[in-house]
Amino acid sequence: MERTLSIIKPDAVKKNLIGDITKKFADEGFRIVAMKMIHMSKREAQGFYYVHTKRPFFDSLTDFMSSGPCVVMALEREDAIAKNREIMGATNPAEAAEGTFRKMYADNIEQNAVHGSDAPETAKFEIGYFFSGLEQF
Ligand code: IDP
Ligand code: MG
């Protein structure tokens, strides 16, 4: 079993997609082991995306991520990290496969509906960024 961090980003929350997205995770065999709705401050969004500090889109990305509430979840499944990346689709919705969250729901490469950890070390950091041990089931 492996755990990954998922975020339903502010664009998808605004579109009322929380139910559709969590249903798909259940259908794909993920167990939600932690979950909450939060509205990140700019500083909290910068901390979450610190690996992208030097990227040209960092300021705009962290404005977007702090623009409204999002849903953060820790998900558990066999091969959770890769499976979540698969059902999310490519970062740019124009390149995302049919049926993926980003193909179905994303507006553009920045406002792209969902986040998913990309490796075991990042999953550990990202889950710990939002959830204490007591909040994980
Ligand atoms: P990922 O979310 O598919 O792992 P990353 O490269 O880690 O993609 O980028 C993190 C987030 O930054 C993306 O999900 C997207 O919201 C935003 N982003 C990535 N590339 C660009 C870009 O070229 N322009 C604007 N925003 C971007
Ligand atoms: Mg990434």
C-alpha cells in the first residue's frame, strides 16, 4: 500500500466537482485516509509549491492556489502515486488523455483542477504539510 496527496484545486471546487472527483477515486479503489477543505494563504501556497520557487509561473500559481477553498486528501492504494497521476492526466489539459480529470475539468495549464504527488518523497512531504499523524486514518 502507498499513500499520495491529492488536491481538488480552487477552480474545480468552484465548479462544484468535489463529488465527481471523490467518486472516481472510490471507483478506482483509493481509500481516503485524511481529508479537509481549506483556503490557503499566499504564504501557505508558496510553502507547498516551494520546489517551483524559481519558475516563471510561481507567483501566478500561488495566487491561484490561494484564491479560494480547495480540498486536500491523503489517498491510499497499491501504486497510489502513479495511479493518481494516470487518472489526473497531463499537466496541460490540451495534452491530457480522454477521461482524465484534467481533460474533463481543467481550463488551462495553470488552473488544472487537481494536484497529485509525483514521487514517494514528495508524497511524504506533501501529506505532512497538511495532516498530522493524528489526522491520518
Ligand atoms: P503537475 O501538477 O502535473 O505535477 P508541475 O510541473 O509540478 O505539474 O507544476 C505544478 C503546477 O504548476 C501545475 O499543476 C500547474 O497548476 C502549474 N503549472 C505548471 N506548469 C505551468 C506553466 O507552464 N504555466 C502556468 N502554470 C503552470
Ligand atoms: Mg508536480
